[in-house]
Amino acid sequence: MTSEAAIRILRAVDRPAARWKNGGGVTREIAAGPESAGMADFGWRVSLAEVTADGPFSVFPGVDRTLTLAEGAGMDLRIAGVRRLVDRRLEPQRFPGDEPTDCRLLAGPVVNFNVMYRRGMVSADTTVVRGERRLTVRPGETVLVVALEGSAEVDAVAHLGRYDAALAKGPADLLLRSSGCTAVVRFAPGAGPGQPA
């Protein structure tokens, strides 16, 4: 089992909201790698985005995204002109972050769990799990656990309320217990696009 010192707990209450330039919502960053990276030089970045109005998504050259609808009825997206309906909660959907993307809300504001990772530098695999699960984190990997519904516990040392997170770097052997739905994001360095972590 991983020691308490090896797990960083990231509380939802500690995240400041950054308002979008177009006024269509706010973003709260959960974690990024490297830790000190900004929007121009992150390898990966995970956030919660509150979308309150129709409009375009920001374009991120060389970045892939996985978006999971956490709250609300959903969105009707146009990605490079192709329709993508996002109306099923807690189901991760991948799409390129460098394609022009327009959003129309289906029935009011939504909250999205958003994973971005730089293509060819980092691979990311997002799953939503329920119940008990063993998480083996290999050397060089990073795993982020975020409680999207209900609460979760990692190795009996990280007790997570809704939208709290736990971050662990490999090698590690973690036991996740979730009372609801929890996102598990696994990052690995140096993988090409489309290769799972």
C-alpha cells in the first residue's frame, strides 16, 4: 500500500475560479503536470469547467481532450463542423483540442470534467468507476482520482468529498473505494496519440 506522504489531496474548496475571456463560464484547475506549468507549457491539465452560455471552446494546438459531463443536461458540440452530442453524464468523450469547437447548451448550465494532454508528449486514459478497485501505478505514471458523485477513499488516508481529488505518482499500489462515481485519470509520458496509458 502507498504511504500517506505519497498521496497529495487536492480539495475542491481551495480552487479559485478563472473566468473565461468570452464570459461563457469559469474553470477551476484541479491539477497540472508539470506542477508549475501554465496554459502554454503544460504536459497535462485537469479542470472542472462550468459552462453557462453557448459559444466557442478555446483552441489548444497539439492538445487532445477528454470531456466528461458531470452536471447538467448536456451540450450539442460542433467539432470541425461535425456534430457531437454530449448528453450522457459520466461517460468520458475524447476529441481533439485543436479543432474549432462550438457549444450549444441543451437545457441550461453544465459542469464538465475536462482532461487535456499534449499530443505525443503524454498519454491520458480517463475512466469513471464505482465501488472498490485496485489501482497499480507503474513507475513514471501519475494517477489522479476525482470524486464526481458521492465520496471516495484512497488507501484509507485520502477521504474525498465531491470534486475533491487525490494525486499519486508511481510506483504505487492504491485501493480505491467509491460510494458513487469516481474519475480515474492515468497519465504516462512519451506515448503517442490514441495509445492508452
